[in-house]
Amino acid sequence: MSYHDEFNNNIGRCVAIRCHDGTTHYGYIDHCDRDNVYLRPMEGGGNDGPGFGSYFFFGAALIAVGLASIAAYSWSPFFFW
């Protein structure tokens, strides 16, 4: 199963995504297209970087993370840092 299929099947779930450059992004999956997964950041932040861009839809910021840049991910109902 590809990242694209995995993320599309789990929209709304909480995820931590670690990229090849070492940055980690935490949030809820908003949607996924052919090239990126878009996360709604968790309250309190915790993200190492802005991803490939921040997008604003209806007042909420989304973080775009390129599917090719993902080294690992994990599911969780919540994260503590």
C-alpha cells in the first residue's frame, strides 16, 4: 500500500511524520493528493518546520508534506512532548 492510499484511508487521524531531512510534523490528516499530504497542526505546535508550505483554508493553517520526503510515520490518538 502506498503512502497516498494509507493517508487517504485515514483522513482525520492523528499522525507524526518524520521526513528524510530530520524534521517531524504532527497533526491530523486533512487530505492527500498525488504529491502531498496536508495536515491540520495540533494545538501547541510541536512541528519542526513548515513542510513545503503552509496553506490557509477557512482560517485554519494546513501543512503540506511531500510524500517523497516521508521517511516514517506513526499513528496515535494523541502525542505528548
